[in-house]
Amino acid sequence: QGQVVESGGGLVQAGGTLRLSCVTSGLAFPLTTVGWYRQAPGNQHELVASMSGGGRANYADSMEGHYTISRDNAKNTVYLQINNLKPEDTAVYFCKAEQLFPVRTVWGQGTQVTVSS
């Protein structure tokens, strides 16, 4: 059925760097696009970045540079690094895995990131 587990969130100070991890299991990882989304209080899910099974990165407008997405195929893991953290980065960060064949979409439970000024 597939599973996605996020980790790496926490309470951090502004200006720092944080790396979130999204570990997948039960999916054909080379055929899976993994995306990171964030949901700030009162807002809807918002795409931050995604990476295809072939390693092509796609960033939402104005996200590149502030966020860096990468993947480790040996660990079935996709990372999201947040650079120069700002209080407005405070959100729950979710991971979504989309397997191409057979088609399957799995969401994780999210990891909370709170940035203090």
C-alpha cells in the first residue's frame, strides 16, 4: 500500500537551516515523484517543491533558493532543506509520494516546523 513518514521538524531560530526527511516504503521509488507541501495556520496546502524519480526538481514560484530538494535513492528518502529560516516558514510540512505505475498516491502525517524570531 505504501507509506510515507516525515521527520526533522521542530522549534528553530530564525536564520538557521533545517533539513526535513521523507522516508518512503512499499513503493517503487525510482517510479515515484515525491513532493513537499506546507500548510501554515489558516491556510491550505501549498506546494513547495517536488522531485521526480529521475531526479528532476520542480519548485513553486519564489521557493527555489530558500528551499532545496534532494533525494537518496539508496535510502528511499527525499529531503527538503530550508535555508535562512524565517518566522513565516512556520507550518506543518507534508510529503506526498506519487507512484507512476501502478498509480498510487500516499500522504504522510506531516512534521511541524516552528521558527522563532
